[in-house]
Amino acid sequence: MAKRPRLGIRVSMALAVAVALSVGCQYEEQVCSEGEYPVKSRHGPGRACATEGKPLPHGYTTYGPGQTPTEP
């Protein structure tokens, strides 16, 4: 009888790992929050997020077409 609980634990752990891996593949991290877009520093490697409809922060500019970062 001692083998049954161990088998149940192994099956549960395998199921948990499978679920975690399948959810991880569907997750896509966003660079900026909703209502914002990425901007880059004019004078260095910095970047930030600007609110749509508001002026850019001082010292920042927009990314060119096709240059928008895909990772935070």
C-alpha cells in the first residue's frame, strides 16, 4: 500500500510541471502598460514608456518603424 501514495505524488508533480510549462509558453511580457508606448533616450542607452496622447518626456524620442523593442 505504500506504493500508491508515492505514485499519486509523482503523477501530481508531473501534471503540475506540464501545466506550468504550457502556461509559460503562452505568456508574453509587454514592454509597456496599456495606453503607453516605448521611447528611447536621445543621449544614451536609456528607454522608458510614454503615455499615449501626451508629449514625450524631455530627452526622449520614438523608435523608428520596425525598431520597437520586444523585451522589457
